[in-house]
Amino acid sequence: MIENMFKNNKIADQFNRYNDVLEQVLGYDKIFSFFSGKSIDTILDYGCGPGKVSLRLAQQTNAHILAVDESQKMINLAKTERSHKNVVYGVVENDSLKDVQENTIGGAIACYVFINNHSESRIQHIMAEIYRVLQPGSCFIILDTNPNTTGIPFSTFQNGVTSKHYGYGESRVETLHVSQGENLILHDFHWPNRMYENNLKKAGFLNIQVTYPVLSDFTTAQLKEIKKRYHYNGWTNEKTKAPFIMYQAIK
């Protein structure tokens, strides 16, 4: 959910075609592993975009997935290309989960949502709304690009300009490599760790943990399996530098 950019049909279509193998291996798979096997009735995917993660989450868990995004175009893509009997897609308006009662959701994720919001007060409101609907003891997982590796090129994207220092909430250019010779240029915002941690605490979350996944976390055998599974081996800086940051917080 990237402000209003994904209401542009061309941008939404390009993003839908982006090969998210890096996000999958160093982000989504860890989310699926966390929720897999847990007895959870409903998981909220806030800012679901075209439904890539929602569908995979439904396929790898027994939970019902409530997937919301502010872009009608993205929801239309999700319904058309990634429908699943356990996924309900819907448009969220004014960052309000008005149709969801408090303390009813068993888990929540927000993937690449907060880096794409320029307003810290809006981010705080979204976190508070997610906190409201979560059941006590439930986990909220945030996956975003790592602010500490801004400017470093990775195999499928680069966020920010190399060697440039970015201030709190400063706008950045993000380049996604959609295909050979085709890039999708997006604009997001630089939020350091303290933004996440301070606003999660303000929302009421406890036991806040952060991790920085890299390819070197995997064994040689695991890397071979990843290559076989995703038909990809063009890794670069993500071998030793973390392209993403992952927060886990408990209500």
C-alpha cells in the first residue's frame, strides 16, 4: 500500500509483475514459518497490494486471511489473479478497520507499508488500529526495507542513492528491477528503527524484537534448495547485508 501511487494502473501492473524472490526468501518465508502450524483463525494482511503474500499465507496456513489495501486497483488484481477460498480481499478507507471488532484477529502483518507513508502520525494511527483488532497475546509482524542499508544495491532493487545520508522521514527513490531492461521507479520514505519502535510502544505493543535476515543465515544445502525452488541464483549484496528489517511485536 504505497500512498496513492498504486491507484495508477501502469504502476500497479508493473508492481504485480515484479519478481519478489528476494522478499520471498528473506522476508515472506519467515512470516509463513512463524504462522504455520499455529492455531489461528484469522490473520490480517494490512496493505496487501495485489495479494501475493495473502495467497501464499492462505496456502501455507489453516487461517482465514483478511487482506486489505487502500488501492481498488490492487484489490481488483488480487481478486482476479489470486483468489482463494480462505482469503477475503477488501478496500480499507481512511486507515480504518471499521468493520472489524476489537480483540478478534489472531495475527497481523504489514509488508512494505510504513516505508511508503510520509506521515508518522498516519503510521501511528495504523499501528493503533491494528493493535485494536488483535487478540491479546497475538503477534504483529512488520516487514520493510532496512533503513540501515539505504543506498546499497541488491539483486532485485535499490532503495535510495548510494552514499547519500537520509534524514528522518526523508523521501527516497526506490528502483525495482521488473524485467531485463525494465525498472519500476517508486518513491518512499526513510524511517529509522526508532520510528518503528517508538510508535509500536505508543500503540501498546510489548516484547518488540527486530531481526535482519541475510543469505549467509542459510546453510549451503538450504541455499541449493532455494536455488532449485525459485530458479534464481543472481544474489549480490544480500549475501552479507540485510535488505530488509523485520519487527515482531506482541499485544
